[in-house]
Amino acid sequence: MSLSKNYQFISLEEIINQFIVAYVGEDKLIPKAKRLDVAFHAQRALAELSFDTLKSFKAIEVTIPPSLQIQLPNDYVNYTRISSVDSAGIKHPLYPNKNTSNPQTYYQNDDGEFKIDLIGTLTDGSNVVVLDKDYSGVLINGMKVDGLNLTATSYIHDITTTDGVTSITLKNQAGDASQNATATTNQQLSVSRIDLFGQGKLRGGAKRLGNQELVETTATAITTTNVNPTVVNVASVGDIKVGMFISHPAFSNNQTATKVIGVGTSTVELSNPVDTNKEVAINDTIGFITNDPTSTTWDSYSSHNPSENNQGDYQDYQNDVYWPNHGQRYGLDPSESQINGSFYIDEYNGKIHFSSNVSGEKIIIDYISDSLGTENEMQVHKFAEEAMYKHIVYAMLSTRANVQEYIIRRFKRERFAETRKAKLRLSNIKLEEITQTLRGQSKHIKH
């Protein structure tokens, strides 16, 4: 007889079935319950036990690219250990660096405000605004322009600079080039970024955010809601990459901004269609922007070259000073006095950032999931089976009306006791392994 390799586990479906048999029915603790309710509380119990009771078997191996960044796994909740792997397959732990981060960075004017104010000359009936000086290094395609004498919300579609003077071409949301502006000189305009990445419409996002890259091209065919609205014909795909955001008033530019999902020889496929009653006209300027909001702090961390400690000397990441191996290490942070490397997790962008000395190395990420990703993951070790039942029954009783409080307290205590028992069992402590470890520490053990 052959035993399954998963005999030590019991599936979530079996947990639900056995719970209904043992706890639900006439003359039982729960007289009546829908299977859907039991399934919901069973999944919640599995997730809670996965966080700090059940063993974490999730691990991925990746190679650190030159960018020193990798995406967090889709089912990531928290990490248990991040290690590099040497040529012998031995793990070397990396340590979290809590003294750095990747904050958001914005354009600021000389007064420190998040805005940029322009002075331009408006011509009645024209969609071209001549600015007072050279802004070619600041303005980005697709930005919103507000002004007293503009009769409609306008967006920048083209930028030209001649003899040190920049002119911008505007269109409104409907794609109409005519602005019917009142003729005026020295008109003050304010420019703000379209809310591409959910960053908020900060005035003066005119300068690129962090290390965003702008790629501009022109349309070669009209794209409307009636003609394959998710594909745009362009003059040149150039450096357009999958994952970039399109910057054009004809496409949605909110927190679900339109992304590039495919790049052909002369076409770009997008995640969202053209907005209703809008279009991309022939020779329209279209901007594609990377979503790479890196900061000066991250640039400094990633380019820093930590000491390799070949002489037993340590370098402090935080203060950029050396700690020589001559009795001068008092106060040294142990997490930084090592050569394995360090990392920090950018929760906002869902990435792990690594120090420069692990570039190109194999990294193993051991992490915790909620065990609800796939059907095969929804299983519980038999050591924690009783804890699952107590979690479910407590959750169901505590959310029902007319259940006496002493019964709820009873099962709360039982849930705690069974969870504690499961932790002890799953810790897998072996006396022989403990004595062997202590022997290695030159401890005399009598047994």
C-alpha cells in the first residue's frame, strides 16, 4: 500500500465536511448553518492560522537584476527569511535595513511649493499658447492646464521651443483643438499632472516624478470607440515598453490608468479603450510614461558600495564610517556589520530593494501567504486540525444572536488552547537535535 505524500495534511473541504457532521444539526451545538457560512469562517481560520501558527512552505528563488529590485510575490503577506545562496547551495541571511526607504519625490518651485506657474500669451480662437521663456525641460505631454481665460479644461498635446521660448498646443477633453480663449497677454496659467498613478493631483507635477521616463510618438491613424479602441497606430514604437502608462486625454487617466499591454512593430495595445466620445487623431502627440517613482534616497542606497570586510573591518551603512578591528566596535549595529548584504521592502510599490553587493546573485525569499491562493494550498496539517474546528465554532457562535455569553467565552478559551497546542506540535522540537546542538557548543549533557 502506498501512502500519499500529503497524508500529513487534510484539505479545507474535508475540514468543512467534518465540521458540519460534528457541530451542525439537531441536538448539536449549532442547530442550523449554511455551508457557505461554514466555508467563510473556515477560510478565515486558515488565513489566521497561516500567519503565525502553521509552517510556511512558500519560497521563491530569483536572480537580482542590475536594477536591484524585484516584485513581491502575488500571494505575499510577510517574509520569514531572505537569503543569498552560494555555490555550495548554502543560504546566507540578508538583513533588513530599516534606515533607508524610497519616498515619493515631486517637482518643487524655489519656494518649496508643489506647483509651477507659467506666464503665457493667449490668442482668441487658437489652441497655441506662447510662454514667457524656455520650459522644454519641465513640461510633459498630457498635462492639465488651467487658466482664467481658457473656456474648457485643456491638456498639453505638443511642446515646441524656438529661440528660448516654449509654446504649448492644447486640446480639451473632447479632443477639440479650438479653445475660444480670450485674447490676452501675460496670462497666468497653472499646470498639474494628470493623476496617472493615484498620487493625487499635486499642482506642479510638471516635472517628471522621480525617475519616470517619457517616450513621445505620433499617431498615424484615427482611433475611436468604433475602431478597435484598445490598439493605437503610432509612427514609431521606439522605447515604448509593456507596463508604461499612456498620457493622452482620450484615455482614462485615474487610479486605473491605461497601461501598455503589448507592443507591435507599429501598434501599441492598451489595457483600457478610448473614453466615450473621444478619439486619437492623426499626428496627435502621445506620451508613454514609466511608473518608476524612485527617489534620491533609493539611488544613493543602490549605488552605495559596502565594505567587503576582507580585513575584518566593518562599514556602517547609516553613517558611512568604518569600524576598524582594533577594539573600536562599541555601539556597532550587528545587522550592518556583515557582508551578506541588506534589503528593505517598499510596501507602497510592492517591491524588494537590495544593496548593491548582491547584484546578480541568487536570492531565496521564504514568505508567509494566507494559504488561500489555490485549491492545493487550502490544506491544514493534522496537528492543527482541532484548532481549525475551534476557530470555526467560535467565529460562528460569536457572530450569532441569542447565544449565551458563557458559551462564547468557553469556545474562545478552547480556541486559544488548541492554537497553543498546534504551535507546540508544529514547532517539531526533538530532544536528540537539541542535545546535538548543545554538544556543538561544548556543553556537557548527561543523558
